[in-house]
Amino acid sequence: MKNTKILKEYREKDIKNLSREKDSLRDKLAILRSDLAFRKLKNVRQILATRKQIAQISTILNEKVASEIIKQEAAK
């Protein structure tokens, strides 16, 4: 249930905002990985959750870009 709400929020955002969100999550992932290397990270599952969020956003971004391309081709 919680996951569908998050996905719904992602789908409502535009491409620009999704790209920003994806970039910030990648930065967060880099920080988490460095914390893991220095043994500062207590909850390792945060890395998995962040990677999953990045994958979900990437999928939605690809869907939106593909639909934009189809709309542009149809307008020609």
C-alpha cells in the first residue's frame, strides 16, 4: 500500500522533477556506500531501498520520455 502511494507521487511529477529526485538519490546512495565502507552505516538495508527507488524513478522516467516521443511523432 505504501509503495503504491510513492509510485503514484512519482507518476504525478514531471520529467524535470523526476530527474532531480533521481540525482539526489544517487548522491544519497554514494554517501551511504562511503558510510558503509567506513563502518558508519548501521542499517545496510537503506542502500537496497535507495537503489530500488532509483530503479523505480528510472522506469517512470523512461515511460514518460517514450510517451513524449510517441506524442511528437503522432503530431507530425
